[in-house]
Amino acid sequence: MSSPHFPSEVEERILEEVPSSTLPEGDPDKQIAGRSLTQLAWARLKRDHVAMVALVFIILLLLVAMFAPLLANLLNIDQYQPDRAVLDDATGGLPTGWLSSGISWDHPLGVEPGSGRDIAGMLLFGARISLLIAVTSTVLVVILGVAIGAATGYLGGRFDAVVGRTMDFILIFPLLLMLIALSDPLTQRIESWTGLAGNNSRIVYIIFVFVFFTWPYLARIVRGQVLSLREREFVESAVSMGSGSRRIIFKELIPNLWAPVIVYATLALPSFIAAEAALAFLGVGVVPPEVTWGKMLSDSVVYYTSVPTYLFIPGTLLFLVVLAFNLFGDSVRDALDPRAGRV
Amino acid sequence: MGMAKTGLRATALVGVGALLLTACGGSDDGDDGSSTDGGQAGGTLRILSIGSKILSLDPQRNYTGEDLAFASGYLTRTLTQFTYEEGQGGWTLQPDMATDLGTPNEDASQWEFTLRDGVTWQDGSEVTCDQIKYGVSRTFAQTVITGGPTYAISMLDIPTDADGNSTYLGPYEDSKDNNVEAFDEAIGCSEDGKTITFNLNKPVPDFNNAVTLSSFSPVPEEADTGEDYEDMIVSNGPYQIESYKRDQELVLVRNPNWDSASDPARPAYPDEVIVEFGLDSNSIDQRLIASTSDDASAVQMQAMQADVLNQVFTDPQLDGRRWNEASPYTLYIAIDNKQVTNVMHRQALAVCLDRAARRTIAGGDYAGALADGVIKNNFLGYEPTGMWDTLLGAPIPDEGDPEYGMQLIEDSGEPMPTIRYDYAQSSTSDKIAASLVESMKRCDIDVEANPIDAGQYYGIVLDPAKRGALINGGWGADWGNASTVVPELLASFGGWNLSDYSNPEFDKEAQAALENLDLPSQTQQWNELNALAMSEAAVIPTLFENDQRMAGTDVGGAYIWAPYGSWPYAQLSVEE
């Protein structure tokens, strides 16, 4: 779709003539309305059907993940309890029924070959871990990236040089190799430092590595934005009125940065979901009996001929989630500012 | 052989790419590829492997079934070898480099073998007694020559120090303390270099079986490069290494100096043997099902994955080139007896485990039969232990008995200690771990699953300080005597006692059985000791494993060779 043009400089309020076409026919109160950036962006977003479908899907997904235990109870699904009755030892432990999927009223999405665990239940609870990792990583990356990026951009000088080189240093590390290499020793460290055991320490580890190796990307974008913002009048006036650096960064600069940051976040989140899935293929991830979507996908690949639904269902779902976040992120960017940070 | 096994089925990383690369099926060209007597000479045999290399081609370090069979078929001759024959007949010995099966003295503490004429290295020089002696000496250099069998150390008559370690430290050790004289006396060579004599520290009535292991085979001293020797070993078999690149391929070509008259058991049909490394297991299975072009003359080096079994064994077109046979391995879960000290707790763990679920995940009927001890059911002289009928105090169903398990814990009067389950990670073993956690939960036992990288697995769990209370394992006999199973796994002096089971009565009986010269009554003793250890739940036996394999349409002479659960490599041919 075409993106409406909008100046990249962000002002507190912008006056814009409301297009007459959006007003009721023959409205006598045809007027000039003052609308905030948020209202304008939201109005654009609402007109974007793809974005709305994606948003509804995302909200549904988050609700389902949040209320997974409740939902599982309601639907009488247990992700742990194997149903061995639908497996056939004579076929090597494959489920019975249509396409060897084990799909039935009891198991609407079938069962896992071999173990007989309910796929709907695994997806439901797997979504919690996958989304927990992705959402937490995104939030932490945003906090760190914005704070450090704004500080380096505004303060400049030696601070910028030191932090900037540190970011470069972090960026040159190959993330995937580090993840695999550090997985065991760091997980054990986290266990001994925090007292977390088993999966909790592994989840903390994955989040830690995602955040540690990703925040510099956002920090660089933010720094670039701040470099141009800090020369602007409202910042200069704040300086001339004697505001301190902290106040200027947090009260003047950061509120004007959220457009590129929101865009970055909506695109980073699905990339974390996909990265978690990729890690599962490499054997880094949660330990049984917990699963993530990535783990389910990597386990199911070999069954693509014998139990196609086992691969198809989690695969499609993962594809849809990543697609929804990406489409929504694109639309938000278009709505907010077509020129800000193509990330 | 065999030895240790990391998981239920070897697995490789499976990338999404495999899905695209192997999705095209192939037509069957109608040749059923059944073996023919005689076999056709010539052609190139391909061996498809998921490994990055042969685990070790170094004769003194090679200790996995498939790799021993491979090296023995092509490169490394031994004093005696197992017979190339389908079924249990494969366990019968035949002479290889020796003229006969060896001559023991009266109490079998001294064994003498005479070398055949015409056994040569790839450069044409004769294999000598001194080279065998030098090869065996390498086993003693345990810091350099790692991972191999240690029967030479435990059997040869060489004094040990106060800690029970050998006073001879191998050929690379220069210090004065190295007891070279004792080693020289333990292995004697006749003047003409044709007769070798092994002096043992105890009677070993089946020592001529031990020398089927390549750790008792020769190495030319001038070619020895220590731990790097595995990269370019000198062959005395029908083939020699042309090139060997990790993650790529190993190419074997004919050894021009090999004399077939000295080697009746190896027909050596193909002109060339190529091992392709680093393949994805799923793509190997699909390539062999399709069996087109080069893959028609290929076999797989590891067992098939559970997911394709039903497809392969229900497709009539694949008849004659698919095998579903017992492997030499018993799969078990070792219980660390020092962590779970109370025998009733160990019994409760065995009682609570859902063994049927475990078997279904491993491949259902294809996975094998439920195990009742560490001695495998296809083993000569095997007797059921009755573990699941009487030994644990009640009959235990295959799905486990949570009520009885909880009662055992209650009767023990102690709370169950924390339980961690260690296993070598793979997609299948993850599912098995989840099932174990779930089945123990029925007894209110909390188990933490601990996946370990397959390459590091045994390094970690062999260290008592690092392992969990439950350790997944697998073991196969080194030769047709349970003396290579029961004491190795369960005696406190055993080399693979993952469960740290230490029962003085058991140790005493095991020592007595080892020195029993009458093999039938020795077998009986192993059966009794097996049952004794199972009644105390030293380990939880889970599966008497079956393996499935496929060969391409043009491969001749293929079957599953019982002693190694492998292909009879020396017998394979390409029929074009």
C-alpha cells in the first residue's frame, strides 16, 4: 500500500486538515481539528486492513498464551499426559487414524508420534515459553537500546567513543556460535548465581544472550536519531534554561524517539521467535518435558512423510505468527513515519 | 565391540534444507539386490555415515561395533576373527593372521599363536611378532591412546603399583620407572618371529576371543604417530587408505601387496570403497529408499531413524534390501548407587518407570523387546532373570506400577533423594526423557531431565562427581561371553560401572566366575549374578535393542553380522 507522507520531525502537536471524505456527508461543523501524532497514526493504521487482521491475531495469540492453563482445563487438554491408546507399536509407534496423525475429537490437532502427547496442548504451552522469551527479550532490548543509544548520541565525546566501540565489539560476535558455545557453562553459572534450576535458567540464558547481542543494533539507530534531534530548537531551549543531561535525555529526546523504536520492536519480536526455533534445531533450548514451538518444529521435520500433520501444524502456526508480527510492524512504520529507520 | 552406545539411535542435526533436498523420490529399477554366492568383483561400494569420521581407525583405540567391523573388513587384520555368517553362527571364531585359534596352556593363563605366511603390510613387508607386541604396548599409553579396550592391561601379567595401575606405561614413556622388562616377559616372540606368546595374570579360557579386538593387532613402530595415527593407518588388509578427510570422505583402494592366499575369509569384491561423512540421517534413509545412480551401490553405516521404519517395512518394493535384526546392545538406565543408596528407592524407580512408553517412542515393535537384565536375550546361554515377575517383590506391568512404587518409597522410611536423568541429546531421547519425567511423577518422584551433547556424553557421566542419579546407557558384549558384560557393568572393578554398584558378595562371585575354566558353568554364574544385581535394581534394563538398516539395490552379500550388529563389510559386493 502507499504510505502517507509525514514529516519526520516530531512536534508535540500537529495541525492537519481532516480530509473531508472522512466526515459525514453535509456535516455543518466542517472544521480544522487538532490531532496528536498518535491519533493520526492510529487513524492510518485503522484504515490498513492487513494491519488490523495481524493485530487481532497477535492479541488473540497473547491472550491464548497468557491463559493457556485455564484454556487447557476448559478444553480438557493435558500436554504432559501421553495417550498411548492412539499409538500403534506395530507401525513403529506412529499414531493411528487419518494420515497417521492421531487427529480425533480428543486430539483436534493430533498427537506426537511415539509419545502420544497432545499437539494442541503442546502448542498451547509451547507458545508461553516461545512468547515469554521473545517478549522479554524485546522489552529488555528496547530499554537498553534506547537508554544507551540516547545517552551516547546526546553526550557524545569520550562516552560516545567508548560505548560506541563496545557496541561494535559486541556486534562483531557471531551470535549463533556464542549461543551454542556458551550454553552449558553460562547456564550453570546462572543456576549457581540465581538459584534458578532446569528450564528457568535455560530461559534466562537464552533471553540474556538475545538481549546482550541485540541491543547495540537498536542503540545505533537511536543514537543516529538523537544526533539530529539534539541540534533542534526545543533541545537548545531546554539547555539554555539550564536542564541537566538526564532531564534532556529522558524528557526531551526519548519521547520523540518512539516511532522508530516501536517499529524496531515489532520487527525484533518475531525475529526472536524465529531465532528460538533455530536454536532448537541446534539443541540449545528448554529441557523435556517442556517444549517450545521451535523444538516441536525441529522434532517434527523428520516426520514429513510419515506424519505430515505433525510438521505442518506447528510449522504453519510459527509461520503465521512471524508473518503477523512482521506485517503489523511494517504497517506501524508506514503509519508513523515512512522515512524513519528502515530497520 | 561395542561397547558403549550414546543413545537409542544415532542422530544428526536435521536442517530444514534436508526437507527440500531429499523430497524427490525415485523409481525402483526392479533389482531386488539379494545377495548371490560368490559376489561380483569390481565397482565402487559407498558407505553413508552421519559421523564426521570413523570414530577411530587406530587399532588400539577402535572400540565401537560398526567401526571395528569396518576396519576389520578392510584394513586391520587380527589374530582371530568372527565368522562371516548370518545369524548366531557369526559368533564362531576363525583364524585370521594366526594359523589356528591359539593354543592355551593347562590353566589357560598362557596363550600361543602362530602367524600365517604371506601376511604383509601395504608396502609389502611381512607382519612380524614384534609389531604385534608393539601394537599391544600402545594400549598401555593410556594418556595418548584413549578410548580403546583395556583388556591388555587387565589381563597381561605385568605387576601393578599400590594404586592398582600397571607399572608399564607404554612405548612413549621414557622414564626409568617404566617397567619395560615386565612387558617384554608378558609377550614373548619366537626367534623366527612367527610365534607370539601371551602370559596372562589369571586363567582366561576365552582369550582367543579377546584377540578379535584390533587392540591386539600389529602397528609398525616406524609409522606410529601416537594419537594422530588414526588419520593414516598402515593397512595389512585387502584395501589401503587413499585419502581421508574429516566431514567429507574416506577413500579406500585395493592394497596391491595383500595376498588373498593368506586371507581366505575376505573376498574383497569391490575395487574401491568410499565412506561419505557428515550426512543427515534423514537424507541417508531417503537416498537408500530411492536407490538411484551411485546410491544403488550404497549402504548406511548407522541404523535407520524411527520415523521412516513403517514406510520402509511396509513397502514390498524394498523387500530383500531391508533388515530388522537384533543389535548386540542392551539399553539400560544406570542408577547411581552412591546417590540412591536405599535399595527400596532404586526398586521404586524401576517399578515406576513406564517401560512400554519408552519402547513405543524408540520405535515400538521395531525398537526391540523389553529387557530384564544386562545380558541380551539373543546371547548364547541367556536365561531370563525374572526381574519383572518376582525379583522386585511383585509382578510389574510394562507400564510400571505407581501404587507399588509409592508403597516401596513409604516402606523405605526415607524420602527419595533428588533425581536427575542424564542422557545424550537427540530428538528421540528428548521424548523419552519427557516420558520418564512423566512416569516418575505418577509416583510423586520429581525428576529433572538433563540433556548432554552426544559427543561429550560418556566423558561427563563416567565422572561420578558430574553425573545425575539416573544415567542412560547401552552396552554390547565384546565377544560371546557375558564376562564382557556383567562384570564390566556391575562389578566394582568393572570398566563401565556407571551405577557405582558395589556389592562385595557380587564382586567375589564375579571374580570366581572370571577364573572358571568351564565355560558352560561360567555362563550359569553370569546369569545368576545378572539376576542378583537386578534384584537390587543396580540398573533398570529397558530394551534388548533391534536395529534397522537398508542397502542399495546393487549391493550384494549384505546381512546383519551378529557379533557387531554391523554389515559384514568384507563380504559386501557391488552387483551391476
